[in-house]
Amino acid sequence: MLNLFGRRLCSKAAAVPLLMPRFRMNNMTLYRHNFMLNNLAMRSMCSKADPETVKITFLNLRDNSEKVVDAKIGEHLLEIAHSNEIDLEGACEASLACSTCHIILPDEIYDDLEYPCDEEDDLLDLAYGLTLTSRLGCQVFVTKDMDGMTVKIPEASRNFYVDGHVPKPH
Amino acid sequence: MIRGPSARAFLPNRAFCSQFYTSDNYNPKFKDDIRKKNQIRSDREYTFCIIGSGPAGFYTAKSLLKSENGSIKVDILDSSPHPYGLVRNGVAPDHQSMKKIQYDYDEVFKNKNCQFYGNVTVGEDIQILDLLRNYSGVILAYGAGAERDIGIEGEHHLTSATDIINWYNGKLDYFQEFQDSINFDMKDLRDISVIGNGNVATDLARIFLKTKEELKDSDMPSPVMDILKEPEINSVSLVARRGIYQSAFTTKEVRELSKLPQIKMYLFKEELEKSRNEASLLEATPGSSIYARAINRRTTFLEKTCIHLENNDHYEEVLNDSSHKKLFLRYFMSPSKVLDQNSIEFNITELEGEAEKQRCVVKSPEERVTLKSDLWLKSVGYKTIPMPGVPYDADTFTVPNEMGCVLSDNGEIIKGLYVCGWAKRGPVGIIDATLRDSFETYRVIKNHIDQDLLDSRIDSTKKTLYNLEKSFVTYRDWAKVMYYEDERGKKIGKPREKYLWTEDYENIIGKAL
Ligand SMILES: Cc1cc2nc3c(=O)[nH]c(=O)nc-3n(C[C@H](O)[C@H](O)[C@H](O)COP(=O)(O)OP(=O)(O)OC[C@H]3O[C@@H](n4cnc5c(N)ncnc54)[C@H](O)[C@@H]3O)c2cc1C
Ligand code: FES
């Protein structure tokens, strides 16, 4: 089910539901369009207060550290990670050129998002430790439905953890 | 003696089992404990020396500097007066989004515990043993600076891809040298061919095929642009030894080419069909390996996007059609002899072996074709240059190592000597891959620190670099050059206008280099 852009939002902002399509459409334009509506509604709702946030947990599989952060709706996950000092690289500064911002989403969140565009898929091809729910952090924008989700930052390198072996000098 | 690492060295040795905490033994109850243990916790002071300021050196430095208590200092050395390695001299000038990575590097160089020493060549100006003696650890991140040979007769007639790339990226003091060394006249070029079909080959194709207008946002030096964009390029061919499934470029690069408005891409129907053997189809079956998805997507993309050429006549017809520019992807051709500057003789190859291990073989050596081109470029990969005093594996052209710990000639780990990046795993892989293997090296170093295996050092720089007779370039110096490059660029609407001569650097930073 798409309804990405906040069922809760629709019920609060009276003007918006009319504009919100109630059926699923598989295209990126709608994604962005909805997204703008969402932001628009947001701005009119909470004009002075902080933009609305949801709780997102980042689980870094490199060291199993976990951090719960307040994520602003509408920002992408790389931005969120950076403003919370979470170790996620973003070598090309979100210009869809590098794949260093690879993250793993929970199944249900991944399923609800639109498919990645071709360019993102091209980079995912090259991402280390690709999973079925992998995305690029700079291409996934926070929505209300992401409240409480855990985003995984994949292992950084090869077999280091396989047997816990670290070579050391004699 | 030069030899490869012993097989034994790669076997996990239980006796070495470390205290490293893994996801397998992760237990939420001990989360804090694990977190602390996985961060550098030593209160001793360490100074590390990183040789090479490309992505590998940079990511290792970045990780080391994250130590909690600021007990780690890092000196980064580079033979060139500027930092960034291949990001500045390799990554194509029109890939500015990739070059943005430099800003991330700059943040690291601004860290007070990190010092850049440019213009210092290890092995010449200073020896590795000196560094090993005075630093807590030395990390080799010096990349793969030499080009591989194909090993055929007449190879010297070919122009090296690296030379062109260095030239169009404005490598210091290289502009005139290149002009003097080439045996062709740039303005006469129409059809160009590249031996090899990796991302470097696609970079070359794109740079040659794009119009001046399409390159205006790049940081290609203006004098280069004037010469490079003088000829009207008609076609670029990328010639590879194996089939379509084994292409070395990534989908991202060919998609980018396919989107250029005036370009059409072509495949030979016969070569496409020949590519579809059982093993190759298996290689592209999703789930069969970690590469299958990428191979599958790339092949599907090529099949759909390229126009299929029926035969040679069709090819000639297209080649002479001046309505658009062409990119020809050629397969199953192995160069056997360079006849002259413009003609190369090829053997027709076939694939042999099981999926993922397919090799190309020449079954009938008498079957040969001669291809002609105004310019032949060779882009068959790189190799690491041996560094005096550092073990070297002449078979793989890398520094022998186990997870980044350098191995001596008899397969033992040399204390305090590490390797990362292209010098470690060979010249393959994008920056993301370099990032990941640097992280592996960093984790080994961290583990060695945690187990107190490394010596504490504080006055390393004083004892080594300050004794040099030559002047080095600090990050502050470099920042001045960068400032002027950016300013020059702004005036003409480019990201930067690079300085091409050491003399320019000297004038700006006020010291002789
Ligand atoms: C033409 C080209 C284009 C590429 N384009 C892309 C791209 O678009 N996207 C992408 O993700 N990847 C790209 N790559 C791959 C990427 O550049 C590599 O993954 C990465 O640069 C490897 O990093 P490194 O630090 O090991 O080596 P390098 O970047 O080569 O760094 C090595 C550094 O060591 C220095 N050095 C060498 N010898 C000495 C010495 N004796 N003493 C002191 N210093 C020394 C060198 O000056 C250099 O600065 C490209 C590679 C090439 C060749
Ligand atoms: S930061 Fe480079 S692709 Fe996301």
C-alpha cells in the first residue's frame, strides 16, 4: 500500500485530502508531487514550530552501535545521519554518483516506497553487501510512516567478522 | 627476493584470535560494552604516517582521527604537491559530482591532528625504514601508478590512456611533455579506438565524444580543452577480448553515454549472439552470484539501448553516416600485433571454462582481422610500482598483505606496516570499494592499538620530515593554490581552472619546490 504521505496528515489538514490521490500510482513524479504536497501541508499546519519529526533508529552493523534520532520529515536519510553524527559516508554529497551512502531498510518500509530510479539501481549494483531492501540513503526521504523504523548501515568490508580473526605480528 | 604471499598466510590462525567483538556475539545486554571496545580506547599517543593522499589514504586517516581521546596524529605524505590522488588526476573532469569528494577530504585536512606533506616522494626523498622507525605505524596508500602492458609486438605505437587522462586532468608539469611526446596531430582525429572496455575506456569515449558545450562545467584546463575539442570526432570504438556479459564498464557509465543527445551506441549482432553461451547466461542469472544482478542489468540495458549491426557493410554505412556520433562496442578480439600507428591485427577469441571463471582463448590463430583507427589508445589497467624496502608481489602487482597487514618475503606480518587501496587489492574498483578496504585496514590497526602492539610516538615528524632538504607543501599552502584555482574558475564559469606548472604553485605559496 502506498499511502506513504501520511494517513495521519490527511485527517488533520482538511484541505489536503482533496488533492491527495487515493489510489496507487507507480511513478516518480507522483512521488515527488505527493512529497511537495506533504511539505506544503506541513508548513501550513505548523507554521512557527519545528518541522515535524519521527523517531528513527540507525543500527551501524560495523560496530553494532545504535542511535535513536529525531528525523525531520522531508529530509533524506543521509542528511539525517550527518546532522546526528552517524557514520554514513556521502562521498558525492547526495548527487547520485557514488553508492557510499548505502543503507538497508526494513521490509515493510522498502515495499511501500516507489522503486529506485535506474541511476540509483546502477549504483546499487556496485554497493557492497547489497540486500533485497537496500537503498541509497541520499535518495530516501523521511515520511511519517517511517516512525519507529530501524535503518541498518551495512558492514563496511569483507570477511573481517567471519571468524573474528585479526592478523597480528609475531 | 620478490615473491607472492604464502597460502598459509591467508589461513585464519586461531592462535591469533583477537578480542574483536562481532555481530555474531552481539548481545543487546553488552551493547555499551561492545561499543566502547570497538572504539580506540588506548590512552597512549600514536603518530601514523600515511603514504598517498588519494581515497585510500584519506579514508584511513578519517577513521584513525575519529579516536575518542585525540591520542592519534596522522601525517599524510604525497609525492605530488597537491592532495587527492586519482580524484584530481584520474576521475574525469566532467564527473564533478564525484570530485566533490574533495570537500570531504578538506574537512579531514583541517583537523589539527592531521598534517599534509606534499612534494615528498617516499623511496626517493625519504626511505620507508626511516618512517617505520619513527612512526607508530606506516600505511601504504600509494595506489597503482603505472600502466600495464599488453605484451604484443609494436605496442610502443599505442598511446597510453593514462597519458591522455593525465593531460586532460591537468597533471602538473605534464601539458608540454604530452604535446611533445604524441605521434599524432589532435586536429586530424576522427575515429578513435580504445583497447579495453572498463570505466576508464568509457571515460575516454565520453570526453572525446562530448561537445565543448557539454564539457563547459568540467574542470578540464582551458588550454587542453582548446586542443582536444578542435577535431570533430566521428566515432569511438571500445574493443574487448571477452563477450558482452564480461564487459568491464558499469551500467552507470554506459547509461551516461547513451543519454548524450548526439550519440548512438552500436553492437555487432554476431558478437552479441556469440556472447550468449550457457556459462555467460548463468553469470547473469540473478542470485547465482553477488555480481549477477549487475551483469544482468547491464546486459539487458546494452541489448535494449544499442543498435544491432547486421554485418560489416552495415557497419561501414553507419560509420559514414555523418548525422550523429557513434560508440561501437566490440567483443571477442584480442590484439596480436600492432602493425603501425593506425592498424592493429586482432585474433578472434572464444570463451572457455565455467561460469565466472571464463577465459578467452584463441582457437584459430590464423583467423585474423586488422582494424584501423586514427588513434589507438591502450587502457588495459594499472599496476602498483614497487617501493624500495617494501615487499612486492610481482604476479599480482600489489603489496602482499593479510587484511591490510603487509607480509614480509617469508610470509610474516611486518609490525606497524599496513597497506590499503589500489596498492592492496589491485587497481580495480570504484572509490566505494577503496573506502571499504581502507576500513578493513583501519580495523586491523585499531585492533593492534587496542592490544598494545604498536609503539607510542610523539615526535615522529620532527625526526623525519623536518630533516628533509627539500621543501614540502602543507595543507595551508595547498589551500592558497586551491583558492586561486577556484577564483580563476569562477571568472569563466568553471568549477576551477587548474594551474599546470610547479612554478605557479611556487609563486603562490612563496617557496621553491
Ligand atoms: C582514470 C580513472 C578514473 C576513475 N574514475 C572514477 C570514478 O568516476 N568514480 C569512482 O568511484 N572511482 C573512479 N576511479 C577509481 C578510483 O580513482 C580509485 O578507486 C581510487 O583512487 C584508489 O585510491 P588509492 O588511494 O588507492 O590510489 P590513488 O588515488 O592513486 O592515490 C595514490 C596517491 O599516492 C601518491 N603516491 C604514489 N607514489 C608515492 C610515493 N612514492 N610517495 C608518496 N606518495 C606517492 C600519489 O601521488 C597519489 O596521490 C577512477 C580511476 C581511474 C584510474
Ligand atoms: S551520497 Fe553519493 S550516492 Fe548518495
